[in-house]
Amino acid sequence: MTHRNIKGFTLLEILIATFIFTIVSVIVAGGLHSMLNVQTVVNKKSDALAEWQTAFLLLSRDIQQAVNRPVTNAKGIPEEAFIGESERMTFTSGGFVNPLETSPHSALSRLTYSTKESQLIRTKWPALDAVSTSIPNDRVLLHGVTTFRLEYLDHRRVFQARWPVENEKKENGLLPLAVRVTLTLEGRGTISQLYLVPGKTPDAAAL
């Protein structure tokens, strides 16, 4: 009866194989970690871009649908249709969608854009002429806001820091021709947009 010699791996071969496997594992793990980091960065930038686009889309839509409709605030004090400061603006805007008339809401909205704790906030009131029980709805549009500056183009084609223009009675009751919005976001730079204000008087059916 013949016996075949069966040879196993030597200790040296096992050590070499283990070393090679370890090196390959480190390379693969490093590559996977890098891919995950890249994916995380891409997702963050994608989310930031979507947030930015949504904010400017709302700004554009609201400002361009501003209408000359004064209101009465919760204290019973009349307010101009458009009130603008350097870092805050409140105005009446159209565009409320209610095609089936499922609710008694007006087709107009009273809105405020402002910043708080590095956030750009859009505030919407449930009714144009507010009462003491009116609770506004705040929506955070952007995070990491370091600069929010507003300028209002008057009817002499001059940008103003406030609206209505002080000591200019002829501007009272009117809307600015345009609003220039300048925003700086931490780590994302500065963008400036100019929005024209058509300033149509609302139809009686929209009130």
C-alpha cells in the first residue's frame, strides 16, 4: 500500500497570506470609507441646494404677487399693504390656491420675511385682517444665514432701505417697483436677486 505525501501550508506561507489579506482589507475599507464620505458630502450639498432653491422660489412667487391691499393688524391698527425694513418685510400677496373653494380663506395672504437665530423665516397669517387670536405660521426656509438685506426700488428708480419712503407722501399707499434681496449663507457665499413687483390691485372676488 502506497502512501502519498500530503503537504500543508507552512507557518511562513500562512503569515504571508494573512499579511496580504490584511493589506487588501485595509485598502478596501479605506476606499469604502472614502466613498461614504463623498456620498455624505454630496447629499449635504444636494440638500443645501434644494433648500436654497425652495427659499428663492417662494421669495420670487410671493414678491411678484404682492398686491396693494392694506390690512388691519391684531391691535386694530391699519397697516400699509407693503412694509419694508432693511432686514424684514411684511406685505400682502396673492396666489392662495383654493380652486374648489373648500375653505373660506381669501385668495390673498399676509406674509413676513425675517431672520432669527441665523434662519430665514417665512411667516404667514391665517387671515389678512388679524384678530387677537390669530396665530401666524412660521416656516424656516434657510439655515446658516449670516446676512439678509432688503432694498426697495422707488418710483424714481432709487433703492431705499425702508418702505414706505419716509417724508415721501406720494409713495404712501403704493408698492415698490422691485425688491432686491441679498443673502449670505455660511460656507455657501452670497447671492443677490432682484424681483419686480407688478402691484396689481386685487379683484373684489379675491378679498
